[in-house]
Amino acid sequence: MAAESGGFRTAFAGPDAVLLRLLPSGGRDRRFATGGVVRVSVGRGVDHVSGAARLADGRLVAGGAAHNLNGDDVGDDAALYAFRTSSSGALDRSFGGDGVASARVAGRLNGALSGVAASSDGSVVVGGTTDPQRLVLARFDARGRLDKRFGGDGTVSHRVQYPYALARQPDGRLVVVGMTNLPLRDWFVLRLRPDGTRDRTFGGGDGLVVTSFGRGPDAASAVTLDARGRILVAGTANLGLGCTRQCVQLRVVRYLPTGRVDPSFATAGGTGPPIEPAHDTLGLTVAPDGRILVAGSSRVAATQDSQLAIWRLGPNGRRDRSFGAGGVLPVNPTSGRMNTDFLTAVVATRDGKIVASGGSSKPETGFDSSLLTDVAVVRAR
């Protein structure tokens, strides 16, 4: 699993990117890298980690976005990056010269997109957001060089307000989801061609589909594809004015390859378990049996403490009530009003197990007074 480690323990010295491997028992696999951990520092600032992927030959690739590279208090220097390791955790020096590839980004970087888009030829796409509200993507080839077939110089930029997550289709096209700008604040799905240009065959001719659930802001934060090439998107819907409880609810929508909402999925293409998420990040995957897993967080009603949560839906988008308690499995590793526990990634193994990872807060604070978090991993079946 990929994470960020270090925290703001000193002024302007942000966390590094780490890749962690655990044993089936949950303990660190100390045969992997150094004590079970690969640590990569792109700059002196924050190295945001988007995720990790395993290549067909067993090597691992991870990446994200790094800002404030020189460690000052301006934050106007940023880069997108990726790193690759062997299956044993050693940095692969055939990638980028030292195992790490990076591309400078113009402007202030706001964050990294969730997900890395790795392909069978060894190339990888990572993304982030810059001011003023632009999506920026970089593609590195198998040797860690910017792939000039992508955008002409290895990078592309699109104005799409607030992009949050990225996925790659088997044909090389990219799907990005997020939230549109004021006054609507609806969620969007954008599809790009393998060269980084908008896919005009998707949606209304501009490669973009916008979905609204009500009068409040809606945000898509996770995306994946099923075996038939349909696009599954998870996020939150805000019920808006007049709402008194559970005003922000989980939503999962399935889109056909053309961008049209799939009317055969749940109710008019979308479903909404009536549990209010407590964190704006989500993990999403389709299990080998076609059932859909969403990992995130929910609130404990009595204390408003957040807890880890995994929802399971049937292939038709309806809640699988045989799973957990009515379709949701809650896990509460901490307690207290100030704690924030969340999951950001989920996978389903072929033997029926579910593994989700994220974070769990603890009382210690960093230089900027924000809570630091431990890595949290849940395994269920």
C-alpha cells in the first residue's frame, strides 16, 4: 500500500512517499525493502501519494504529486512523480535513472488525484490539480521519461474545476472524476483519449458528463471499471436546503461506455446507502464475482466520531444485505469526537477476502497543529 509518512513535525518539512507491504497476518513484511517500507522523497515539501499498482512482471509502481519542492513558505514549485521498485522493494534504477521520475508543474499544486494509471507496456499516468482549478496529468514511459505521445511533451492540462480520481481503461483511455465549480457543484466524469485529448465520443461531444442529485454540492471521488467496460463512480450527494439528518449521502452510479447513465443499475443508474460519510475520500472496486465494494468512513451517531466502513452492493447496484449489518461493515479503531478514521482503497481477492486501507487519527499533532494519522488496514470476508 502507498501512503505519506513523516508529517509536519518541523516547519515546511512535509511527509515523504512510502510504499508498505504487510504479511497476511497484518505485520510488516520485513523482507520487503527496508523493514517492510520503501521511502521516497521528491522534495522538501509534501509528497502526496495517489496510489500503487503491481505490474505484470511483479514490479511495483506508485506516484502522485509533490509541492513546495524547495521547502520554503511560498509553495509555488511543484511536480508530478512516479517511482518503481522490484518485487522485493528495491528501487528500479532503470526507471528515471534512480527509480524515480518527475515532471515540474507550473503554478501552485493543490493536491494529487487518487489512483495511478499503469499499463502493460510499463508506462504510468499520475495527476494533480493546480490553480486556477485545472487538471494536470503526466505520463512516464517504461524508462521513466516523459512520453511525448501524450500531450506533445508528456503532460496535458484541462480546465475541469475539482478533479479527484483517475482510472485507466484497457484501451488506454483515461477517466477522471470530480466536482464542478459554483454555482452548481455537481459531480463530473471526464474521458480522455490515450494521447490526452478529450474523447468527443463520450457524453455530449466534449468528453464530459455532469450528474446532479439535488440542490446541494455533489462530489465524485472514486472511479473504476467493470469487466464489460462500464464506468462505476462513487461519491457524495448533498440533499441541500431543508435537510435535517443524513444530508450528505453516499452515491454509486454506473455509466455505459458512451457516458450515458446505465438505467439497469439500481434506481435510474445510481444507488445511495443511507449512511452519511464522514470523510471525502473513498475506495471503489468490483470483486471477481461482480459485486461492488466501496470503502470510506461513516459517523457513529451517538458521538459523531468517524469510523471505517465498507459497503457492498450486488452487481445490480442494490445493497447486499447479507454483508455486515444490512450491507455495511463498520470498524471503529478509535473513539472520540476529534478522531478521523477513513479508508481510501479497497481490493477483493479471488479467494473471497476483502482488504481495505486508509488512515486512523491519533492525539499527536504536527507542526501545523493538524492530527497525525496511522495507517489503517481492514481485512474481511
